[in-house]
Amino acid sequence: LGSGGGRGVAGAAKAGGGRRAISIEAGDVRRGDILEWKGNKFMVSKVSDQLTNRKMFKNVEMKDLKSGNTRTETWRTGEKVQKVYVTSVKRQILYVEGNTAYLQDPETFEPTDIPVHLLGVAQHYLEDGDMIDLQVNEEGEPVIVNPPSKFQAEVVSSDPARDQKSSYKKCVLANGRTVMVPGFV
């Protein structure tokens, strides 16, 4: 398997109708959109409006999906940008080894591997067998991962509740991660 090039992902992406990107006005850019700009793919993390000399502009903060670098662009609201068409597919985490997360399609059992950085902070909480929502482009390349909004974890140890003023305390999870939790845990 190539990095992120599992056949299961590519097959799911082709079901999206073969659209690669669509041209939209910068005024229609929203947080979470995937844009193609200057040959790279970016995820929009923040959008704000700016009025200068009676002209409206969009300030767009976006993150390069390959390098992880953040950049800010300012566009006139009528300026055209390319929005990448992505397809959402469900994948189950098999295991994580080094910088690669190995996944499988829960229906066809076809394997897929992705760079672990696509999991973001969720990599510290996800366990083998968890389901994720993987966004892929037309070529079947993984673009972004949407982890579950909630998860369950086993608490190994926690600090005793401090006092009434402190509502949070440190807690160690079974995977070794330390998190802050409410005092009643």
C-alpha cells in the first residue's frame, strides 16, 4: 500500500461522480472547506470579513494539509477560488505504528494507511477498533479525518479533589495520557 493510497479509499471516492474541484466565490468560503490554492490543498480554519475603502474582502486562515503550515490569504469577495470535492467514508482503526495509522473498510475489509498527523490530537485518544470519518478527494487521497465527537476511556488514577474552588483535577488514562477532568471523576 502506498501512503493513503489503499484501493478501498479510491473506490469510495470514484462513487462521488468524478468531480475534482468546483469554482466558488471567496465570499462563499466557510470554515472546514477544503480549497486548492497555488497547487496545494488547504483546510479553512478561520474566515473573517474586512471592509476597506467600501470594498469587501475575506480574510481566510487555512492549514496546508501536507505540511501542516498555516497561512492567511485575503481575497475580494467576488474572486474565484477552487473548492475541492471530498467524499466521506467510514474506516476502522486497526493499529498505529510509527508515523502511519492502518485502517480498514468495515464492509469490504480492504486496508488503507494514512499519515498519523491526519488524526490530529485525536491520535492520543483513539484506540484500535474505533471508527472514524475519513474525507478523501477524487484520487482517493485522504484529506482530513473527522474523529468521533465522544469517546470512552478507562481512568487509571486521578488526583484527590483539591478544594471547592478548584473544579478540575489531573487524571491518567489507560493509554498513559494525562487529562484534566471534573472533580467528581
